[in-house]
Amino acid sequence: MSKGILVVASGFSGAGKGTLLKRLLEKYDNYALSISATTRAPRAGEQDGREYFFRSREEFEALIQEGQLIEYAEYVGNYYGTPRAYVEKQLESGKDVILEIEIQGALKIKEMFADALLLFVSPPSAQELERRLITRGTEDEKRIQNRLRRAGEEAEGIDAYDYLLINDDLESCVDAMHSVIQSEHCKIQRNLGFVQTILQELKSL
Ligand code: 5GP
């Protein structure tokens, strides 16, 4: 069985990544979504082990020391990191694993896994991003400003990504994401085993 693809989905806070990924997993099989560890406090309605593994700073630092995270980063004052065991197991079993992480983590993943697929999700405009952050109502004014400032910094790094997905209409964006990942499966570089085999078979006909 061929290994799954490691897919990174980044995007400005408020770009609608959470909804997008939830819908992708509902609509299509063969995806696994990695659940990160974080030191940020849970938002209303968030559950430990579902949206995140919520950990204290000490607990998080222990995970780092023990090598249990593939990558981690600080984002607007909190740690966020990707647990290693789940990701490796799912990739081995042939699932495409999606990491919803910010840009520093994405760049580390690209360094470690050259064949990772990096997708950047953006709302159609900066005004729309601000509107979504305000209507989401999960952050106060100061935090919204911090996240918008951070979005400006992240925008500088978009050219490190492989594909841009504009999240205007949810269903179209979900389908575009699925198509990009499926196309990635068809790349010759990812199918060298098949190519070798058919070449051998053709020679022996
Ligand atoms: P939020 O607090 O809005 O849930 O997430 C803040 C940012 O942290 C988002 O851009 C999200 O993609 C990113 N993030 C979530 N989990 C991880 C992770 O495991 N590693 C890294 N590097 N970033 C993460």
C-alpha cells in the first residue's frame, strides 16, 4: 500500500480553515486530521482531545523534550505543536494526513518532509477576514488586532506554499482542495514504484 500524503493547510486566523477541513472530512474518505497540542485556553464549546489537546506550558515543554512533537511554534503568545505518533501511523496506513498549522510550523514540515504538500487558505479579501474575525466573536478587540497583524506577517510567506485556495464559497473550496490533493497522488515522482514495475513488465512481454 502506498503511503499517504502529508498535507499542510495554513491560512490567516479567521480564513475559515476549521469549517473547510471539517467539511472535507465529511465529504471525502481517506483523510485524517491531526489534532494539535496547545497551551491556549479552550474557547467556548471546545473539548480536550477534539479540537486540541489542551496542555499547560510545563506539560507542553515535556512533550518537546521527549521528542513527541513533529514540529511546534509559538503563535500570539501560546505554544502549538503536532503530535508525532498519530501522524506517522496514519501516513503508514495510507491516509492523507492534514495538519492545520501556521506558517513557521509549515516551513519546518517542508524542511523535514520534502514531499509534503503545502496549501494556503485565504478569504477573498482583507476586509472579509476582519469581518469574519469580528463575527466569530471568539476573540476580544485586542486579540483580533494581534491576529490581523500576524496575518500581515504571514502573507509575506505565502510563496513558500504550493497552492492557494480562496475560501469564498465553502463547497467550491472543499472540492478544490480535494482535487489538488488527488492530483498530487498522480505525480510521477510519487508513483515511481508503479513506473518501474510497468517498465519491467513491458520489457518481458
Ligand atoms: P487558533 O488559536 O485560532 O486555534 O490557532 C492559531 C494558529 O495556530 C492557527 O494558524 C493554527 O493553524 C495554528 N496551529 C494549530 N495547531 C498547530 C500546530 O500543531 N503547530 C503549529 N505550528 N501551528 C498550529
